[in-house]
Amino acid sequence: MPSLFAFPGDFRRMWIGQTISAFGDKVSRMAVPTVALLELDGTAWDVGVLAALRFLPFVLIGSVAGVWVDRFSRRGTMIWADVGRLVAMGSIPVAYLFGVLTLGQLFVVAGVVGVLTVFFEVAAQSYLPVLAGPDGIVAGNERLQTSRAVAEVGGAAAAGGLMQFLGTALAILADALSFLASLVSLLLMRHREPPAVKPEKPRSALVEAREGLAVLLSDIRLRNLMLASTTVNLGVATANTLVLVFAYDHGKLSPGAVGLAFAIGTVGLILGAVSSRSIARRLTLGRTLAASILVTGLGFLLLPVGGPGAAPAMLIVSQFLIGFADSVFNIHVLSLVQRVTPPEMMGRVNGTALSVVFGTGTLGGLVAGFVGTVFGTVPGLVVSAGIICCGAVFVLVDPLRTIRDGAGRPERGNVIKDKARRVVR
């Protein structure tokens, strides 16, 4: 029986590497803010700044990364990004062992890792359609999302255990080693990309970046997905920054208890990933995305219900709902973008979209720091949930409302180019 994927062996290698990397990323996303709060006497504002520094590069260089990925090797870009992230994240436990770890170093590492992650994510999202092929895009995203969900569950449990027994700073070593695993998987790939087609006349990076934005704005499907994702990510980034503050300050939970709650609760990620296609078959794409957005908002609203005594249970329920909805939303958004975007524009469209969408995490982190410091954690969670729910408006209009399975094709040649030129002008 022929494989669903164009390059099944290389897709499998990428899949394994990304699963391990996601495992380590979950550890650091819990351990780094915990180090700031418990080891270095950080505040809610410091945690907000750390979150913002991870997202700020998407705002500043997302489009530039897209131009780079369309000009050069996507696999090569991913390799060098993993090397840099390995060195940067590994510096935290080393500094801790020598007694010189500071909040300033955490800020620098968060920024460096953020920059390299921009290049890696743009390249990875642009490379997946090549390895999966047109017929394997949705299945490829489902498998990646499912494996990442499993890593989220295992990573949360491991994070709690590592922080409890090794200490919060040394636990971050797991993330550094996960970048090494991802690097090895990329080096073992056999597929080699053909050289990018060079234009007859040299063009500036700014012109090429504007073309990526023009494609996003000229296709109503891509435009509405970008608006919805931007709104949702702003709310989620704000809320996620406050979740750990809520758990430690209001719930009085230990790092081990927080890790266990995340591990149990994020089983929803797995269930959402494996059921995403069946849900979309029963509903239109717009209704599926809208439902996932509303469930995400509800998940954050449930956190303060019942007071401090109910914090462990509410954290589990909240993470389950958020994880389930997040899987469904991400699989269908990524698959549709990858299917309707012309291959030669994939890097620029992904880079611009990531710049706009995930760049809102910078604002979300700062909003969380401000609201958490001035008004308190619970009001911040309520505001975040309201922002998230507003994103449903953009996916309940045509043509997204009537698409049933996330399928779609790019508009042909001159059609999309003409539209893009009109937008640029």
C-alpha cells in the first residue's frame, strides 16, 4: 500500500525530532518562569517580560525569516536554528552551577531562543508540505499535533519531577538536549531541496516581504484566519502568562503539583488531535474553529472557580479544555494555510502570518504583567477570556463558514499575483 506522504522516511524523522523537541520545550516553558519566580525573586512583571521576549522576534523579523526561507534551504535553516538554541538554553544550567545565573541572563536567552525559533518555525511550516505532499498535509499536521500533545503531557509531568528533584534551573537542561535530538533527526534526512529559483532581476527583501503580506490580504480565507488567530493568540498569551502566577500565588501549589495538574489536564491535547478530522466532517470549518475558540475562553474562565481549595481540580479541567480546543484549531488552520498558499510563496506567507499572529504574544505578555500587577491575576484571566472569544467572529463568515473539511487549493498563477499586486499598490 503506497504511503500517504511524499517522503515517508524523512517525514518520520522530522516527526520524531519535533516530538522530542516539544517535550523539552514544555519543560522549559514551565521551568524558566519558575526559576524567575522561586530562585531569583522575580515578579509577575518579570514573568510577563520573559513571555514577551519569546514572542517579540516574531514581530520584528517574522517577515525577514520568510524571505530567507524562500531564498535558501529550509532544512539548513532548521539545522542552524537548533544549534543556536542548544547553546543558548544550555547556558542556563551552566550559569546556575557556577552561581552566576541572573534574571538578565534569562531575558537574553528568551530573546535569542525566540529569534532562532522564528527561523525554525517558518522553515518547518514551509518544509512540511514538501515532505508530506498535497495529500498528506492534513494527516501530517494531525500526527505532529498528536505527538506534540503526548509530549505536552509527558513534558509537564517530567517538568514537575525534574524541578522537584533536580531543581528548577537544572531541569532546563532537558530542553537543551531536546534541541540536540531535533538536530540529529534533521541531519539524517535524505531529501535535498532543489535550489530556489532566482528572479531575473535582484529584488530587495522588503519587496519580497511585502509580497507575503499581499498574498495574506488578497485571499479572504487567509485574511480571516490571520485575524482570528491574532485575536485568539493575544488572549491566550495574556492568560498563559498569568496561569503560573495564579497556581503559585492563589492556589499555593508546589512545582510538582503544578506539573502533575498540567500532565493530567493536557490529555485534551491528544483527544483534540485525534478527533479533529471527525469534528470537521460533522461541522463546517467555521463552526469547528468558532467552537474551539469559545471552549478555549471558557477554559481560562474556569480557573478561579471554587477558590484556592479547588485550584488543583480547576487547573486540570482548564488545561483539558484548552488543550482539546487548541489541537482542533491549530490542525485546521495550519492545514488550510499550507494548502491554499502557492509553494513559491510559502516561506513569506508563513513568516508574515507568524509575525502578525504570534507577535501578539509580546503584547499579551506585557498586558498580563500590567493587569496582574495593577488589578490582580483573576481580573487578568477574565479579560483574557473575553479577548479570546472575540476571535470567533472572523471564522463565522464566508467562505470559511461553508468549508467542511479544511480542504482548499491556491488560486492559480496570475490570479493570485494580480490580487497581490493590487494590495501592494
